[in-house]
Amino acid sequence: MEFETELQKLVYTTLQVLNIPFERVDTDEAITMDDCVVINQKLDMQMVKTLFLCNRQQTEFYLFITAGDKVFKSKDFSHALGISRVSFAPAELLYSMLGTHIGAATILSTLLDSKNRVQVVFDNDVATQQWYGCSDGTTTGYLKIATEYIINTFLLFTKHAPKIITV
């Protein structure tokens, strides 16, 4: 397999090292959740929605993973965490901090967050699902992994303790 980015290469190397099984599908470029309908069908699951958020000062960062069909409300997210209101982080920060472009935000980018600047936050609706579907760091490669491997093995490896909230 040829890798498009260093993150993508790191993702597959890490999954192999951690012995985390996955299914993979290549697609045309997928940016929106509507673009993921075909991916959901191919992998027989629902892709998650991964949002990169920050506070107004751009000093606190959050990777929020929620159900693909759920509407994001900043007020509800902020209230559940007990923090000031957040907004979407700029695309430049998504790339510089997590190595991806808009449409490819993924939990797997925590591999690049060695300083733990990003807090991982799961919507309880996602944390309780059997399968976790996400980008491999590109807008054309998607993975299906058991959610328990993401939470209990992968995030432990990247030293990111996830918070689970209900919104």
C-alpha cells in the first residue's frame, strides 16, 4: 500500500504493532457525513463525526466524536464539559496539530499529539457502539475498528484519556 501522508503511514504501522484488527475501504473523496453513506454500506456500520474544536483563545483543544447523524450544538457540548463555549478550530490548526485536512479529522491523529494538547471527548452514543468507523487520516481511506480497541488500546497507547459525555 502506498501512503498519502505520514499520518496515514503511522496509523497502519501502529494498528499492526498494537495488533488491532480492522476492515478498510478506499473511496472517492468524502468530506461530509452525506458522502459517508456509501462507506457505511460498504463497512456495514455508521461512520462517526469527528470535530476539532477550541476555545476562543485557541489555547484549549477538543476532538469530539459523535454520531454521524447528530447535530452538533456548541452550547450542549460546552455545558456537558463545564467549559466556556467552543467553536470549530481553524483548518490550519487541524493540519498543524493533527496532520489532517477538513473532512479527514480522526481519533487516529492523537498519534501526532505527543504533548497531549487535545482532549478527546466521546459522545456516549458512540462510546457504547460495537463498531467505530473513521478516516485513516485521508479523505479516501476509511476504517472499521471495534470501539473497545479504540478506547481501551489505541487511546491508552497515545496517552489520551477520553471523557465520555451525553449530549
